Amino acid sequence: MLSRVAERLYWSARYLERVENTARLVSVYDDLMFDLPKNIEDSWYSLIEILSGEDTFEQRYKVKDERNVVKFLLADDTNPNSMLSSLKMVRENIRTTRDVVPKETWELVNELDLYAQQNIKQGINRSNRHLFLNTIIEGCQKIIGLLAGTMSRDAGWHFIIMGRYLERADMGTRILDAAVSLMLNSEPETRIQLGNVTWAKVLKSQSAYLDYRRTVRTSINGAKATTFLLNDPNFPRSLEYCFQQLVSAAQKLPRSNDITKQIEKVMAFQYPLPSSEALNEDFHDHLNSIQLTIIEINGKITENWFQFQQGDAA
């Protein structure tokens, strides 16, 4: 496979996962803001901080209100990570790799992109936001379902898997980091009340609520919810599962030893969380180190398989 084709498949999967995760994040945060107790305050601007978009946002907007934050995350073409910008990149990467993906992929991507552009105001305004975002999430799932059901398990598929699960791991740690920061910045007397709302929403943002209930079989608290989302080997949005998929896909490609060793080293260490009090600044630093490792893994993937002269194979 040509390295440029491999790179486009990898990034099409990353951007598609980013579209879905952004929609999930805005949808669940909308619920969280509605359900927070009246004596607890939080800001929509926290979403910008989760996604490390402060500089870009503040160049464009002066008011850090709900409308500007949601517009920046969903529709702003100056934000390269906005939902519409990411969809545009999915479309471009699929357009240039149509000969190695199922024919219907191009049609579904076009349909989703057209729907998002025509109905974006529903996402920015509150009245139909959930319907709009759920349609986007379902559209992403339909595309990845088509690929999973009809694509040969060759090199192209393995690059899609790596892109998908690296992006998912990145967003998962960011969501956990945001929840931990929210708890740390709250007053001690409100933390139990805040935790009851926050950790249920975190699980729902990852479609993990029912799986948590079935697997953990206990009430929801920060330590147990975080442990589940980090270490459960069977839930497809946990960090452990994402890294398992990365290793499995990389091992089927040439020159993967350095990458798999780095991922396995991260997987081997499980941060101890005996209680919710352990979700402190040290754990915040641990999540930051995981995010830096994810950036390093992306760099190694790029260096290992994509930085070839035109015409070389991955």
C-alpha cells in the first residue's frame, strides 16, 4: 500500500472518530449543565479547555458563553478540530482513497457532511440540539459499521483501526481529565452532590453506563467509574481496550516493534485508585502524561509508515 494512501485512511478514521466524540461531548455536557445542582456553577468554556482550544477560541470570540463555545466546537471553520472541519477532512481523505474502501463509504460520508452543513443551526441552538447531535453520531456509526462489515482485513483496515482507537483514547482521557478538574475546583462540601451527577454523565458520554452497571455491580463513584473507563479490557471505549486494538493492528504491519513496546509499557502500569480521594492533582498529572504519550505514538506512526518518498509502500 502506498504510504500516502495509508496516511489518508489513518486520518479519515481519526477525523471520523473526532466528529462522533465532539458530538457526544457537546450532547452530554448539555445534559450536565442542565442537571447540575443550583448551588454549583460550571462554565461551557470548560469544553474549550478539555480540547486545548483556548488560544484559537480567544482569537475569535470575546464572550465565553454557551452559544460561542458550541458554535466554535461544531461549526467554526477557523477551528481545525470543529465538527464541520473534521467532517470536511473525512470527506477529503475518503475522496482520495475511494479505490480502497467500499463504494458506499463515499456516499455515506457525503450524506453526513451535507446533513451537518444544512442543519448546523440546530446544533448551535438548544431546541433541536440533541436530535441533531444524535443524527451525527448515528451517521458516524453507520460509516464505521459499513467499513467493519465489508472491508478486507488488510493493511488499509489496520491503519483505520489505529486512527480510530488512538483518537478515541485521546478523547477518553480528556473527558476524564475534565471531570477530575471539575471535582478538584469545587468546594469540599459540594463534592458528593456534584460527583453523583458528574460521574454518571461521564459514563453516559462514553455509552458506558449500562456496561458499568453490569460489570461493576455497584453504585457509581469517581474512583470506580474512572477505573472502569481506564482498565476494563472488554469495553470498547476504555483506554485498555483502545490500546489493545492499537497493538493488535500495529503487529500486523511491518516495523511495528518500537510502537507496540511503547503502548505495552503504558498498558502495564495501572494507576491505583483505592477511593475517589485519589482523583487528585497527581492523577491529573498521570492523565496528562497519557495524553503526551498518545501524541508520541501518533508521531511514531507518522515517522514509521507515512514519511516515505512518493511511491513508497507502507
